[in-house]
Amino acid sequence: MGYVSGLLAQHGVAVIVAAIAPHRSVRETVRSSHSTPFIEVFLECELSERIRRDPKGIYAKALRGEIEGLTGLTAPYEPPLRPDVHIYTDKSDIREGVDRVLDVLARRQLIEIT
């Protein structure tokens, strides 16, 4: 995903990638490989809320031992040390999160908000 998004960005395509890369070093490698602006958005949510929101019941299955290695539950996740945007999705609404991302993009002159 990182390689393809980098190629697209080099050709002027605005790219948004939603990926769970549990290891910080992998995310840093992708960031450093991009020659275009790279914005890391870290969405964080309490476990109880993730379980409540889970439409497929993946967390329930993992808690019952039916799924092994679920990132952030039974497998480790290394949060970013300095994300460009950090949003607590259980403490803010969608509009607030979108506004924060747009604000960072505008401050870095990647978009113009009118």
C-alpha cells in the first residue's frame, strides 16, 4: 500500500490509505520512502468502545479465543510517537475529526479551505 500510494502521489493523485500497520518501524519506513507530503493520522479509541462498535463481532471472537493475533487486543500495536493528527474517536465526533485533518492539510498548504 505504501509503495502504490507513493507512486500515485508522485503523479498528483491525492491518496488516503486506511491501514493498520502495527509496527512503528514499518510506518516510518513508508513515511521516509515518500517524496511527497505524508500525513499520519492516528485514530485512537478505548477497547470497550471498539468492542461495542464492532459490527462483525471480531473482538468478541478474539476474546473467546476463536481469533488469534488481533492487533490491539491479542497482538501488540505500537502507537506513533508523533502523528500529524491524533484523534480520540470515542471522545470526539466525526465532524471534529474531519475538521482537524483538513486543518492540518490547509496549514501545510496541501489544500485550500474556502
